Amino acid sequence: MRINRVVGRSLLGLVAAGLVALVCPATGAAAGPAWHVESEANTTALPGETITYHVTVRNIGDADSDGSLTTTTFALPAGLTGVSAAGRQAGVGLLDCTAGGAVLGSSTIQCATNNVVPDLANGAGQDLRYKVVVAVGAGVVSPSTLTAAISVTGGGAADVSWADPTRIDSPPGFGLDAFDGQISADVAGAPSSQAGGHPYAITTSLDFNTVTNPLPIIGDLWPVEPVKDALVDLPPGLVGSPAGVDQCTSAQLANGVSTSGEPLCPATSQIGTVLVRINGFVNNPFILGPYPVFNMVPPPGTPARFGFNVVGVVVTLSARLRSNSDYGISVDGNDLSQGLAIAGTTITFWGVPSDPSHTPERACPGIFEPASGGPTCPSGAPPRAFLRNPTSCTPSAGSPVQDGLATNIAIDSWDHPGARDANGEAAAGDVGDARAAGVSEPAVGVRSTSVAHGLRKGAVRSGARPCPGGSVACERADAVRGRPEPSAVR
């Protein structure tokens, strides 16, 4: 599974605590349409099996595409060949996937359309969605990694590219399939590389290992085990200032009817959005959202808390200060709901939450989110910076990455939960030890890894770490098993 605009792939990704709010000018969005691509597939496949890519192309700009030809190209590496391809635009109809010729046996598959793809404010849910099935050659070496390249051109928007690696190996155990991220300078996703600067947004994305469920009604992208806790240690110096943003209460966040979450949180308390990737049954996985993420009223002793409501399921993320080490910020999601078969998630925090460029994704109190056709609400709050890049890129002693700053993550599952002490901290031998060890083989039921602030999977771009100069250090998914290896995505 993989994601687009992506610092560290994490369910979480942010900040806390007590900085003085900084006044800054609003950041204007790039005018016109802008493509955002997401591709999902099972973590592994064996020689002779098939891989199914579920791809979503979304217009995240501030204008509709212009109706000129929009082409999505799947370039397959040696060892993969096309089997079938189909596309659909919700509310419009089927899409042609034979623009590049016959699909069967091909190494290049093209899907093309002249349909207008509205921006979020004008056409919620009218994304381009493709299902592409490819065959893994019987002679492909196992273990190895094969990477499909996906690109979108036309429609009046800038071209975007995507890299989607799949491990050719036996089915995986519980763990991380991908953990990537990006600190962006604008809506188009250009990297924010100024040390100490205020970025447009921070996006983090986390995907869990998935397999094909033997029940035909369920299909692929089924999580190996349901995740219970996700603990993220952010680099020291990456900070935020929730003190300058209004707050939402737990009761307001939980408001809704049946499976429709309709939070009563003030529009001025929204600080970002979240996408949730789930198994959609009948072999038709889909992406929920984007849902609004709110700045919550934290409980005593917690510097900051963030929350969102996904089809009636409330998720909260708590920030804490690592006062016994580097004074960095950690963000924890504890006892995550098993109500959805979550394959992955992408969370975006806005650099200036009141910026008018975020209005197309800003929800109104007491009604469903804009992505589901709900109205949008302007903030009207003064423009105050919520995020700040680290001021130094020097890795700490013993860091598992040598270029850039590491983000550490540890996860456990409901099937094999990590033990916790009375303070909620992971007990010795479980999540805490795995997190402290960085890239390692931790205790049963726990997986951990560290990544530099560069891309390993997802959008193909460079220079994503929040400091000038140098190359971007990357790791691929094998890092969760203790074998870090440079990625081809730079």
C-alpha cells in the first residue's frame, strides 16, 4: 500500500506543546487543478501470483480539470505483465484503459479520459479510480522487490509520478508495509526545505501489512492483524503551537447519526485532514475521507490532543514531551478501534489552519464533511503558524539514519498487544524497547522502524527533508524486519 504527498508513513504525525503562537501571512494555494495519486496493493506476492493495484486519482487543486485528455500510465518493471485493467469515475461512468493498446501481456498500461474531474469543493467523490491486475513472472527471484511506476498527465494540471514497490516473498506477518512523509511548502507538494521555517503542511502516512482474505466476499488488502497502538517519536525540533487554535470537546467530536460522523467542532478548531484506507469487501477496497482533524481539549497532563471521527468511530492522538531524553515530541494513538479493517491512513496537519486555501476541506459544525458533499466553512481566525521545521539536521548520536533526522515508530496489534505499565508506558521487552532500539527485530507482537525525512514510497520527488542540501536518505519496507536498504525512490 502506498500514498502520495507524504514525513515518515505514519498514522500520526505531529506536535504539541507550549510555543508562543506566531503570526504569519497566509499561504496562497496554487491556482488551477492539481493531481494527487494513491495506489494500494498487498504487501507481498509470490512468483506466478497476481498483484492488484487499486489506484485513486484525485483533483486537490482549487479548480476543475479543463477537460483535455487526462492519461494515467502504469509502467511495469521486468517480471510484471498486465492481466486486466478497469476504471470508473463516480457519477460519470466507466473509463477506457486500452489507450496504450491491449492490456494482457503488456508492460505499459494507459487509461485515458476527457472527463472533467472537479475539485473537492465542486464534486466530492468524483475521483478517477482504477483496478489494474498484473502477473508476477514464474521466474522472478524471491525475495526481491518489483516497483510499478504510475504517472498522471494532462487535464490542465502539472504531471505527477508515483512509485509502488511490492516485495516478492511469502505472505508477511504483522508489521509496517510503508511509513513515509513530506513537509510541503505549498498545495502542490513542493518540499519545504528551510530549517526553522513554517511549512504549508506536514503529511504522514502509515500502511500495515496486508494479505488476501480467503473469504471471496472480503478479498485483498486485509490487514494481517488489527493494529492496537501506534507510537511515533518525532525528530527533536519539529514542533507545533496548538495554543493559537480553537479547541473541540470530546462530546462535540462524537456527534453523529448512526455511521455518519457529524462533529459539532468549530471550524476554527480544524487543523488538518485524514484519509483512511480500508478493505471495502467484494474485492473493492476504498479510501474514506478526507475527514477533518481537530485540535481537542486535552486531558490533564497531556500537552495536546488531536481527534477525528470516521463513520462514527472516534480516534484521538495524544502528544507528549520526551522530557527524559531529547525533549522531542511523541504522538501516540492508543487502543485504536477494530471497527474498521484499516489497511492504512494518511494524516495532514496544516501549517496555518486558518489559511483560506484549506477552506475546500474545512468542515462546518454538525454536518458531514465536504468530501461527502457537505458544505465548507471559512475559518475567519487570524493567520497563526501551527508548525515549525527543525532548526538543525544533525542526527543524534546512535541515530539509525546518517543523513537527515529520524522518525521512530512502534506498533502492536490486538492479537498480540504489548504490555504497559501503570503510567501507560510500554513495559520492558515490548513496544518501548522496540521503539528505543530503532531498526531492530523486537518482541513478538511489536514492530518498529526508523526513517529519515525523505520519501521511500509514494510521490517521486527529491529534497523532502526539512533542511537544505544533501541527499535524501530512504529505507524500504524491509526496515521493519531490521534490514534497512536504500530505496530507488529519490
